[in-house]
Amino acid sequence: MKLYKYLLLTLLTITVSCSDDYFDVNGSETQPTTSSLPPQYRIQGAIENTTAQAQYRGSREVLGVTQYGSQNVANYYSETWSNEFTTGRYFLWQNAYVYSLPNTADLIVLGKRDNAPNFVAVGKILRAYILGMTTDQYGDIVLDDTYDGVSSMNITPKFATQEQVYQAIFDYIDEAIAELDESSPIALNEEGGDVLYAGDQAKWKKFAYAIKARYLNHLSKKSSYDAQAIITACQLAISSNAENAQKTYGGGPSSNDIQPFAVGGYGSSRFDYFSNFFVELLKNPLNLAVPIEDPRLTIIVPEAVNGGYHGVVTGRGLDGNPSDDYSLGNGGFYTSPNSTTDMINFSEVKFIEAEAKLRSNDPSGAYTAFKEGVQADLDKLGVDSAAKTAYLNLLDTEVGTTNISLSHIMVQKYIANVLNPETWVDMRRMDYSSDIYPGLQRPDNVNLDIFPNDDDWIQAMVYEYNEEDRNYENMPNNDPYVRLTTPVWWNTAD
């Protein structure tokens, strides 16, 4: 096997954010388990490792960039882009390669062994999703030399370019879509393990098309950008909230049944308060001269004990003010024990379609998709009928076919994708523009040694120090002055 499984015990001892028994559904994680276990017993672990390990870490560590939440202290490392950011103590790499990708590899191997192409397809879809999150945060990553469930370990794997990784993602998705049309002797949910779609293969296929649309849309600065291909994928993708790719949590009592960002979730640290940027954006999402609040504000953000909805400026902390003056980062729609982790949902698909249509000089089609995306998110959050109707009417008045802009689309997508690492991709594609995201500013106390200018923003993550220690000959330049400031492949024009 090819990826560090013999190093797991060492890695686990230095990772304090993951409980020992969180993913014991798969048994021992230090030994290959593909020899006799049927695939139906592996699908749950593959899904849960993807969402609660890889996606959680990929979201948590970039909160100082996406600015959904803030800490109660100034100079917190992830908000000032320092310390762990510059020394390689950022654990998406470990969570992707040690916990998440091996499960998908085993699922593919077991599915092939048992002539169950549906399990192979799910393994490839999840693998594409994890590889996508990982390459989007690092750039070049390990691809073919990862653990494949069969081969011997290689502790010095070679890296693939991000362009190569993207091609692999599209290949995995296309193969999976075809494999989901094949017959299988084993149902995906035969042992209750399909905690995403309960064995509904049509929904898995729509999920695959949604991921394809997302990654095609990332190429907006490349000459290969194909708006029509994106629109086509969107039309075959998730088409209602009932098809959203989301992991549902029961709310306890065990930590692995609690949303990771909620109190009691397995993560050792989350964020203390919602950020000032996010709260103020919700107070005036259409950037009107006379602000009109978004009806989702009170659903997503808890009211401060001292009254009102107030966020903490990212990087500044409480700044000497009482903690009760600010809106807590837990207890809202996305941060309660029974909240979901959304991988990709109907609203995002519609915003992707809206962007592609706008770039295709189809403002009418763009506005229609945009409005459907907003309505989908209002429905998902349970906004009452009167407030929903008023807000949608406001969109007709203030936006409409005539005024629809990239800013309108990206702001609403930002609101609908709370705590999803996809937001960091969008912010980089939009060049962190305050014209696109009104009010967006760098965090306070940002690391001026590496980011001296006001328009310097973080572009990628430093590879983990343990990877650099054992595989320095193969990995790209990991100097933080280079890694943190160099745009990834899709964020550069041809």
C-alpha cells in the first residue's frame, strides 16, 4: 500500500483534534482491511471520513480567510496567517491522506472484487471530492502514489501537478457516472451504511454531476473554461433540496453523532463567534443604500446575550469588550449538534449555473438560476413564507435581469455555503475583491512579514511538516514565503 499507513500511530499521537474511536466502524486503521470485508461495511466510514475529517479540517483552518467565524482572542494563528500556517501544522493533509482517501481506495478495491460497480462508483465520487478539496488548498498534491488498497507502501510519493489532479477528478466522476448505470448484486444501503443517500443511486449520480459542475467552474480564468459544459452538468445535477449531499447528525450523545462545529463535536476547537464581516453582510446582502436584512440572519446567527447580532472582527478578538456583546459561533442553523455538513447542495448548483450563464452573456438565464438558488437556500433554512416572498420580490426589484452581477451571485453563494471550504476557492477566483464581496477586508493583525501590502492575501497552504521531513525530495517548494503567496494553477490565466 502506498500512503503512510504504517505511520498512522505516530500521526495519531500528534493530532489532538480527532478522537480515537470516531471512525472505528472500519476497524483497525493501521492494517489493510480489504482482504475479506464486504464493501457494504465500508461505505459509512468512507462517507464520514470525507465529511467529518477532511472537510471539517479543510473548513476550520481557513476561517481566517473565509471569515464566517472568529476567535475571542487577537492574533489567533489561522486569522493572522502565522505560526501553524507558516510551520506546516495544518492537518487537512493528514486527514485527507491518512483517514479519508484510504477508505475510498478500499471501497473501490472491494467493489471490484465483488463485482459491485455501484460501490466502485461511490469510492470514485468520494475520492474525487477529497482530492478536489486537497488540491484546491495546496496546489500540487500526491495522486497516483497514494494508498490504493493493493500495493506496498511508498513513503516518498511523487507529486502531481494540479492540472493533472483535475483531469483525474473528471475521469473519476465520468467513470462513476457510467458505473452507477451498471447492475450490482449488492445494494449500497444493504447494511445501512449509505448515510448520504440511503442507497439511492440516482441521487449519487446527481451528486457526481454537481461535483463535475463545481470543478469545471473553477477554471474560470483558464482558456479551457467551457460555460456550456458547466450548464449541462448543472442540469443533470442536484435539482432539489431533497437531493442535497449532506451528512446528517443526530445531535448526540456520542461526539461522532454531533456536527463537528457544534459544542460537543469531536473537534477540539471551532470558532467562538460569528465574524463581523459575515454578520454585517447578512444585515445588507444586496449592498443597498438603505440596508435590508437577510431573513436568514436570525436563523444562522444566535442573538448576543446583550441583544442584537454582532460579529467579532477577524484577527482582533473581543478587543476588551464583554463577550456577551457578540453572537456566539455555536447554536445556529449550521453549528448546532444536529446540524448537517453540506458537501454540495441545490443552491450551489444554481449559483454555479448562474455564473456560467452570466459569463455566456445570458443575463436572463443567469438571473433565473440565481433566484432559484436563493429560494432553495431560503427553503433549506425554513424561512417563513411571508419573509421568503418579500425577499424574492426584493431581488426582482433590486437585481433582476437588468442588474444581475457577479457580486450578486457570489454574495448569495457565500451565504448559502456557510462553513464549506469551497468558499475559499471562490474568494481566490474573485481575487478577494471588495467589489464582489462588499466590506471584505483582510483580518486585523495579519502577518505583515509575509503579507506586507493591503492587497496581499493568502493563496495556498504550506504542506505539513511531517511530509516535508520524509519526502522533501519530491514535494514542491514549501517555503512559506512562496507557498502562501503563490496562486494555484486554476487561479492563473493561461
